[in-house]
Amino acid sequence: MVARTVGLIMRIEAALLLLPTVVGALYGEHETLYFILTAALSLGLSFLFTFKKPRTNVIYAREGLIIVSLSWIALSVVGALPFYLSGEIHGFVNCLFETISGFTTTGSTILTDIEGLSRGMLFWRSFTHWIGGMGVLVFALALLPMAEGRSMHILRAEAPGPSVGKLVPKMRSTAVILYSVYLALTLLEIVILRLGGMSLYDSVVHSFGTAGTGGFSVRNASIGAYQSPFFEWVIGIFMLLFGVNFNLFYLILLGKLKSVFKSQELRWYLAIVALSTLAIAGNISHLFSSAGDTLRAAFFQVSSIITTTGFSSLNYEVWPSFSKTVLLLLTVIGACAGSTGGGLKISRFIILVKSIVQEIRGMIHPRVVKNIKFEGRTVDKETADSVSVYFSAYMFVLLGSMLLVALNGFDTTTTATSVLTCLGNVGPGLGLVGPAGNFAGFSVFSKLVFCFDMLAGRLEIFPMLILFTPGVWKRK
């Protein structure tokens, strides 16, 4: 049954590969052939996996976690084939790294000359952001007939954040609503960028990167290559929008604006962005000729990092240590739950902070009732514990990966931030992996560690860790 579901996902990927095929054909590129071959292979694997009808259609939590992790691995392996077959990226591990970075909306790259790739390949590279942003399995829920019991476990395993619920009674309708909002915002950004003078091709691929909070650009200098304040403000604002919980957009459509403004997570999110922007702007003001340029540079990078998008408008490696430290902290915090952003998520950050405050209060006043309130409701012990366990698992994977990557012998800043940016699905770090650098210099082993980290970060750690649990693979 797990194989059948993964097979259905492979069928969707075969269909999605037709879009870069069309783009490549429009530009008269011979690389189009490799998309057709990959689509045919994906379709063949789909029929192989779905050939045998499962005895049951019931998916429990265990199966849901396995389906999610295996689907993303299968998508990435097949998605890497066009890069590998065309020879535009050398070495299958490099192709896999770039593809996983795309699907997980990380945006880290091993490419030293992005503009050297064909238009079709660059389109596929950015399109993987858009596919992975909302989640290909959520897309599958919107298209494929699935029983409600099956779909909820899959959505819970794939959707980012500490809790997932239905917007409407039927799970499939929820998926349709989420993707409708996602598509509408993407199209709106494409139109605005196009009206501002950006070419249609560049508008589409950069909107894909913004929507998925991924950050792949078709320019070596990212957004900074355009030298356009208009593009920076538009993309900066849209990055901020895609870092918001998508449930709030649905409430806006229903006209429930009061409920939106009451969202504690949204208020914290906007407050962190505002304070970080002002703090950095004050720290880097001496590097710019005007207050407007300073504010724009600070806002763009804050918006890019907290939403884990990873676009850059300049090389912030030259900024003072204080500003770089603020960006590093934003890398850890991440965007809102239920958004396309990565990181720990604002909601978890709030619950962790409130848990620490309540623990301190309990030490001072032993008899005080330790109630943690979030979004106007008391957080139950199970949710609070799950946040603490998730943070512990996050730190365990982070520290373990740092130890393994340290075998490369790079400086501590490069080692630490390379792992942190992959696990947080951010993209650029500091040192050799800063906005002007890349991951090309790492060993094959380190790149595989990064691949695991990117998948673990996008899938909320546990769907990937569960693959290494022997009991999961037993039939009963």
C-alpha cells in the first residue's frame, strides 16, 4: 500500500516534468529530451509500484510517516536525473544535492556558474521549489481520491508546524483551498514583477522561489544582479507573505479579519521582523549613502532569512558581526507554522519561551499552576512536550551533522552554518557558504549528510528518523 501511494506520487512527477519540457522546447534546447526520458521513467516506475492492488487502504500514523519520507526521497532521486543525464551538473550526488535543495525549498547550491545552465534546466530547478513549497503530497490530496483517514496522517506528517488541522470538514477540500491560495499569490507576484520590467521567464522562476521560500535564482548574484529597489521591495514583501500561516489567508477570504489580527503567532512574527530590521539597519547605516537604501537592504535580508527563502540582494558577509548574528538567530527561528517556510517555526519558539518563563515562575512560586497559553487557548501537556521533544531532536540532528561535516576540515563558522542552513532549509550561511559562496567544496559524504538534513528539516525531523527505526519495518 505504501508502494502504491509512492507510485501515484511518481505519476504526478511525470506530469510535472512536462512543464520544463515545454519551456526547453520554446527556447529550442536539446536538453528537452532528458525531461522526456525522465518523465517516461517516472511513469514506468509508477505503474510498477501500483501494479499490485493493496489488501487495505487504511493508513495509520506509521504508514503516513513512511509514505512521506519515501515519497520525497523518490521524487528527489528521479528529479535529479535531468541534471545528471544532460551533464549540466557533474556527479549524481551533486545532482541529488541540487534537487533535494530545490524540493525542500532550501536553496543551497553546488553550482559555481548558475547562468551557465540551459533555460529548461534552470526552470526545473526553480519549479522544484514551487512543487515542494506547499508539499507534493498536499498536491496529491487535492487531486487524488483518498479516504479521510489516509489523508490526515499524510498531511500531519508533511505539513510544517507543531499541529495540523482541517480548514473545512473534508481533507481534500482543505488541500484545494491551500493550493488555491498558494497559486493565487504566486500569479500575483509574477504579474507585479512583470509590470515592474522583469522578463516573463525571470518573473516566473523568481516567483517560484519566493512562493516556495526556496531562493534559487537564475542569476549568479541572485536578486542583487538586477540592481532594482522595486524588485527588492516586491520580492521582500512577498517572501514575508509566504512566511505567514496559510490558514490566515483563508480567514481573510472569509472576511474574518479580527481573527487574523488576534493571531499571536502573526504578531510575534511581524514584531521579530520589525525589530530585526531596525536593529540591523542601525548597525549597517554607515555602509550606505541613504536611510532608504539601508532600510531596504536590512528588510530584504531579514525577510529572506526568517522565511528561510535565501535570496540575497548583496553580500552580507561584509556586514558587522552583530548584524550577521541577528540573521543567524533568524535562521534558527524560521517562519510561521503552516507556511512554506522552514526553521523551528514561530509557534514552537513562542511555546518554548513561555515554557521557560513558566518553569522559572514555578521555581519562585512552587504552588503556581503552570498554564501555557497560545492563541487564546491553554496548551495541553502533550503539545508542550512534543515541542520540547522536537527541539531536542532538532539539536541532536544539528550537533551530530556538525560533527560529521567537521571531517572536511573547514573553519567552524562554515561548518556550523552550513549544517544550520540546510537543516533550517534557509540556503546561504556564513563563511564559505555565504551569499557569495556555495557548497561545491564539500566532500561527497558531507553532501549526503546535507541531503539528509534538508529532508529532515523540511519533513519536521521524525519522518526521516523513523526510517532508521527497525520496528517500523515489521508487518505487525
